Amino acid sequence: MATDCLFCRIVAGDLPCSEVASSENTLAFRDINPAMPTHVLVVPKVHVPDASHLRAEHAEMLAELFETARQVAGQEDLADRGYRLVFNVGADSGNTIGHLHLHVLGGRTMGWPPG
Amino acid sequence: MATDCLFCRIVAGDLPCSEVASSENTLAFRDINPAMPTHVLVVPKVHVPDASHLRAEHAEMLAELFETARQVAGQEDLADRGYRLVFNVGADSGNTIGHLHLHVLGGRTMGWPPG
């Protein structure tokens, strides 16, 4: 755990969040600045800086992250209508938090390009 | 392999693509309608319909998909400036191809929300 990491502190329970789902190695909570009607972040409980740091050793965690995302989509009634899953890496993407987080976005028709 | 699947046919070599990278279980090629200066799709060679079908059994393939995405980002000079990784699921997201594909997008500053 990185004690200066906002999402590590949320995972540890030191900071509050609006929890939506969780599993052994992941936590899902609402984005505090929702960009769409549904906007949930799914994070690994272990500290991984961003998607460029994913390696073979993260395989099981990564699969679990997507299982939690699927659960979130079901709970939010997005399974039938669809949703978008986004990882941002680095400045051009606008990423500001140095702990891997998968954006689960939906609740309206989305445009293309994605940003 | 689903013989009526466009991306299975690309993986099999039955249809051409502009290949960017590959690994044992993944293939990366340029989107034929690029939405940004860099727009590459990374697909598993095995047929998985979309991200809502990912399960624990796909863990290693999924990690490999992100390793290939990282390789693509390096080749496209996006590692330092950043990039966005997107999975679309269902109608609201605009998904039109029923074979899992990770969009690797970059080469300009991106806005938010992502579509």
C-alpha cells in the first residue's frame, strides 16, 4: 500500500467512498465527478500505477477487475443497453490518479471518438 | 474460430490487416477508420464476443492483451505522452464487431467524457 495514494487510502477504509461492489482483490465505487449517468471506478486493492504497469503477474487480478465491472454493469442495468470501459494512461488521456482504475461508463448513447 | 467473424478471419489470415504487433495469443492492427492519430485494435486470437464475456479462464490472455497494448504504445511513441484504452460493450457504446477488441488511442490531447 502506498500511503500517499488516494485510492489505496479508499481501499484501506481511511477515506470514504460510495461503494458499488467488491471482490477479494477489487473494489468498485462511484466517481465523485460523474461523466455519465453511470460512472463507476473499479480498482485493484493492490497498488498498480496504471495500465502500462500491467504484467503477467497481474493476470488473475485483471480478470477479477473485469468480472467486477460486469457485476457493476448488471447492477446498474447496463448489461442489455451497453457500456464503455476505459483505462487512461498519462497526460494526453487526462489521467490524474496514480492508481489503476477502470472507468465503467454508461446510461446514455455514447459518441465516437471517445474524447 | 467463428468463420463468420471478421476479426477471426483477420487472425486466420483470410482477410488482410495493417499489423502493428503480435504475440502468441494476441494480434494488433490499425483501425480502418482511425478516430485519432494513433488508433490500433488489440484482439485475442481466440474468439471472445466482448468484455462482458471475460471470465477467470481468460486471465492470461487478458494480461497478454495489455502487454501487447503497451508494446503498441511504445512503438507509436505514446509511452511518455499517454494514451487511452477502450473496450466497448453493446449498443450504447456503439460497438459493431462481435469479437473482443481493445482500442489503443492517442497522438493528441483527449477530452472528457470519453464519448
